[in-house]
Amino acid sequence: MARRLADEHIAARPFDPEGLLTAAGVLGHEAPFILDTVKDVRVVLPNPPDPTADTAEVIAAIVDVARAIVRRAGATRVRDVTGRVAATLAVWVNDDLVTAIVSEPGDFVWLERRSGWFYLPSVAKNAVLSRVVKVLAVAGRLDLTDLHAGIRRDERMKEFVMPEYILGELCERIPGVAVEDGRVYAREPIRPQDVLETTELTLVRILTDHGGSMERHALEALCLAAGMKASSFNNRIAYSPIITERGYGRYGLRGNGSVAARERAGDAAGEAGAGPARDDVPRPGGLEHLKPPRRR
């Protein structure tokens, strides 16, 4: 509305609508609009309300849908949000409206404006970011293609449809992570124990002790002997992003697993009196909300 006032030559420059409400009050007029905040988005709503359309409900739905998709898929496109909201509410919504609403908060980031890909850093428990951090804790550095494949292993990642180059754009916006010549790496080692679940730590330890890859039955036997449940083993071996299939029934750590090996060695040295392990590892977006619960 501020821009429209300038575009229509009512004001010399974009003019805050709050000023119009003040002027209307001074002159004794009832303004045909009110200012409100819906889901942290400042908006102009009709006064009296339009009985044929609940504008606030549409705005709230756009914000909720955008954040839900980003939480599950890492990032999303404007047109995906538009389609989901239109189908859910059975109302007319267009890409311009969605763009105006999702880009209003200060945490909005374009990954590629041309195709409408965007990211919301404030969304907690981002499923893609947590998997990126897990893989980097084990691999240290790997190709975007390998990272993309690791994320897609999990059947729960059905909404992860971003192309590899968009994944690269997303990774470049994670504090402590960089992308160079198609390879992703952590600027400083990420301790596996900070980001991996107990079952994944067990897999890392056993695979590292046996050269980085093992035949499935032998790996399962050692995992079960270490206290892992068979159902947990089957789940992790099939869906964990840190695991890769090496062919002929063999499984190994994604990338080369060198970081995990170095960190394990560092932990052993700490236990022997070399001092505490480092805890100043870069945490994308404040890693505490990405840290998964320990479970067996």
C-alpha cells in the first residue's frame, strides 16, 4: 500500500499507511482500512471486513504452509506454496501475493529468484540442514551429488525435490559450511557426537574400525553385539544419510569418513588426559535446534 500511494502520485514517495489513519482521525473520517499484524507480517485489512474473503486467514495459511514445507524440504518455491494454499482453502491465491507475504519477515532469503526458490533460516528443525550437518560430521568434504543422494535416502524426504545447484545455494548459507567447485565442506570439523544419534555413532565407530565399509551381515552382527536393536539397524542402514551402498551387499560411510576417524581419535586422547574435546564447532543456524535426541 505504501508503494501504491507513490505509484498513484498521492504521495511523493512510499508513504506509511499509518499516516493516513492519523490524518483520517484528525479530520474526523473513518478510514476504510485497518493495520494489523498476522503471523509477524504487517498487513492492511479492509474496514469493515470483507464478508466474502477472510484475508487474515489466507495470510496466516501462506505463512504456515511456507514454514511447514521449508521444515520438511529444506527450502521451497513460491509456486509450491501458492498451489498448496489454494488447494487447502479453496480460494484464489497468486504468486505475487505469496511472494509479498513470505518475503516480508526479516529472515527471508532468496536462493534463486528466477525460479522462486527461497529459504527461511528461522525455521527450526529443518530436515535437510540436519542431514547436511550429519553427513559433514562424517565426511568432512564431499560432492554435492553425493550429499544430495544421502539426503534422498530417507523415505520421509519425499518433499525434498530441490535440484543439486539449489542445494549448493542452501549449503552456502549455513554458517560454517562452504561450497567450492561442486564440493561441500565444513570450515571446521563438526564432532559426530554433537549431531548424530546413538545408533549412527555406533555405525560410525564400527565402520571406521573396519576400514570404512563392511558386508551387511558382519556389520549387523557387530551392531547387535553393541546393543543396537535389529529394527534400528535396518532403519539406519536403509535411510541414514551418512551411509552409502558400496555394492555386493556392502555398506560404508558417505564420503571418506576421515573426519569421524580423526574426531574419534581426538576423543580417545581426551579421555587419556589430553584435555576436553572441543565444543566450539560451527552450528548452522544455532545447532541446538538441529541436535537430534539420543535414542537406541
